[in-house]
Amino acid sequence: MNCPLTYFVNDSQTHYQLHKSSLRTGDTIILKTNNSFYLIKVLEEEKYTVSGGWFDKNNLSPATTTINGCTWGGRTIKNDIIAACGLHLEFGNNVVTSRIEKIFHISNLSDN
């Protein structure tokens, strides 16, 4: 089915989303995708350390990378979020995860 971009943007509002703007240095995100688990630690200046999934399979964990955003499996990307249930996470090295099933956000409590 070919859907206009507005469909995707409107549909994205129905998924639980973790916005990049809500994250602080030291926060940890655990993602369960259809095929893997990812452990993501927030660094400064939109950088993240990532372990698990593709990075483990390629002996690159932990890797420091950026996060482009989330996709519906194609080229359309929502770049203001780090994760959304039902979507695919795209890392800065263009690795795209399988569909995200669960998101766990652990806030850095040491900055309070």
C-alpha cells in the first residue's frame, strides 16, 4: 500500500516514543527488537555508546555512534526520536534494527 507522508507522521503519534530532547547525559536505554537487545548509553553532543544486536554480532561493542532516528522500514525517518515501539531504529552508521518491541528508559539520577 502506498501511503502519503502525512499518514506516516500521523501514525507515528500513536506509538510510544522516546524523544531525543527528553534524554540527559548518563541516561540508559534498553531496546528489545524482534531479533535483538540493545543497550544504549547517552553521551554528550548527541553521541551514544551502543552494545548488543548488530554491534555484538560484528564484535564492535561498545561502539560510539549517533542515532539518525526511527523509520517505518523505508527511507522516511523521524529524526527527533531515539526509539518508538513498532518502528525501526537507525544508527549513524546506517544500521537499522528490526522492529522495536519494548523500550526501557533509565534516567541518570546522579545529575539531580
